[in-house]
Amino acid sequence: MKMARLFKNSFIKHRFPAHLMIVLSSVLFLFITASDLYSQESVDSEIAKALRKIVKCEKIEIKTKTEDNKSGKLKSLLIRLVGMPKHILPADYVTVQYANPDIDLIALRKSNNFKIKSYSNFKIGMLVSEQTIKNEFDKRAKKLNFRYNKFLIKFTPPYIELEFDIPADAIPLKDRKLVEKFIKNKRLEGYAALRLEIHDNRIIASPVKVILNHFLLPMTLVSEFKKRINPIYNIPRIRPFDYDLVKVDILKQQIFFSN
Amino acid sequence: MRNKKLLLLFCILIAIIVAVIGYVSFLHWKGGVSNYEPPKQSSVSPQERAQSDLQNLSRAVEAYFIKNMEYPQKLELLMPEFIDRVGSDPLSGKTYQYSLVETKGTSRYRISVPDPKLYNAKEFYIEDGTLVQK
């Protein structure tokens, strides 16, 4: 009896006041929302960390959008790769977009592997700037000890224009035969306007106008030229993404590839 | 008879030589530095021009997205990296209209001609790369 009274008294004495309950529930709510935010941020950084193991580039940025706070399902996933290694793929920016992706979170958290189980839409785009192309050309020319008086590249959508003055022996022997008649003083000076096409990740240069040492090349010769020089570049696939680039557009200062 | 045949053959030969010299001269004349320019686009109807403008702007918007991970707030931001100039609708002379819509966390862009009625259409726009004219 005495014991029961004691208990009752202590309960009355330490009863939870209403205002304390409100404070506690708000703290709890804050914890839950904070953990949601934290988990979204942590998914972003874990994806970036997993990709860094496979993709070598200067910077990887991740942007995710969730459907709502409760389900935590992703509405979209954006991955931006900045500054790809030039010897592999001279791209300045590569952006990958997944719509409604279902990421294998277990693989991501346990073994730090980026794996997408399913998605409703996938887009990839690459940008290569005019300056990057110029730099790459200069680098390769230096490497091959290839001296030229002039080599200008200009983007005039939808064409790429080239103006050049190069030694004839810089052209491979099998291709040189084709232009032999136009060589003057062992040099080739001229102009070319070309369009780009892409098939199965291979870039095809399609010349539409070629002038060599003051002679406009007839179209039959130009199409023969096209056959010999192509494909000019094979774009390597960036793992772990699976895609085929099928579109290429020449913009003012950029070449834009997309799937 | 034989002389006539020979004369005909001679004339044909002369004609061939003249044609070859003419063609070579033409190629030489067209190969001057003043011709260092891409082939000129053939003239198109205002409707084709508007379609092509919308497609070019759309590509530039998509390319901007690749670089910035978001669509531009206005078309002028595409200059000078992606386009030379925004351009204007060939029939009305007004600039193309651009809008960004955010639905369920996804951004969509739309570029439209200012007055679709001029093209006998209720709607004439490009949205996320898809051209609509109806």
C-alpha cells in the first residue's frame, strides 16, 4: 500500500508535461528529415565515389531528384563528367541522365559498385570544344614531328571549316596518290568544309567542298577521299554506361554528340 | 566520205578538249581563296526556316544542359558558345519565345514561334527536341 502510494506520487511528480512532448516530437521530426536529406546526399557521394573507381576524369558531379520524401525513390539521376582524359576521349563534358532509375543500393553501399537495375529513360550527351580539337591537333602534330605553315579550324554550323598549308609527305602514301596531281612544291595548301556523321560510335567526316592548291576537287574525287579517310575517330564507350551515340551537331564553338 | 568522218572525229576531239580545258579552268577559278567558304544553303520557305531555327535552338539548349546540368533561363545565355544569335521568326520578325516548365521535379523547355497563326497552325513549337506543328 505504502509502495503503491510512493509510485503514484513519483509518477505525478515526474509526469511528462505537454510542452516537453512537443519539443521532443519536433526534435524527432527534425532527425527524420535530416536523415532523409543525409541519405540523399550520401547516395550522391557514394555514386560519385563508385564512379571514380571506373571513370577517370577531372571531376564527377551527381544530381539526384527524389519523387517524394517518404518513398526515397529517385525521379532522376544526373551524372556530369568533366574533363575526360584526352588520350582516351577528348571530351570536355559528358552528361548522363537517367529517368526513374532503380539503383542497386546494396551493391553501392557494400561493395561500392554503381549498378542501375532499371530506368525508364536514358540520355547521354558529350561536348567537345573547338579549342580542345585545336589543342589535340597541335599535340598530335608535335608528337609526329609534323610541321605546317597553317592549320585553322573553324566551326560554321553545320560545317567544320579547315584551312591548311601542310607538307605533302605528311599525308600517308596511299592517300597521297589520290591528290598527287594537286601537289605543288611538295606542299598542299587549301581548304575543306565538312560535315560530321556518326555511326556505331564511329565519327565519319563527310567533305562537301575541298580545294587543293587552287583547284576545287570534283565531287567524284571528294567521295573517294571520304571513303579513304573514314572513320576518322572511334569514340570509346565510357563504362559502366551502355549507349550508342547516333547524333552529332556542330554548334558555334562545340561539337555535340548524343544518343 | 572518209574525209567527212575524219572531220567529224576531229570536231568531237576538239569539243572534248575544249570541254576538258573549260572544266579544268572552272575548277581552277572556283579554287581561289575567295571561295574558301562553305557551300551556300539553298533558299527555303519561311516555314522551313522557322522549323530549322527551332531545331537549332533546341540543340543548343540541350548542349547547354550537358555543360551546366540545367536548362538556360533565357535563350540569350546560349551566346556565344552554342549559337551566334537567337534569331527571329521569319514571318513576324519577332524573337522566338522560350519557356521552362518544372513538373514533378523534371524540367522541360519549349521554344515556340510568336504567332503560329501566320503558319496556319494553332501550335508551332519544339519541346524537349520534339517539333510540334498542328
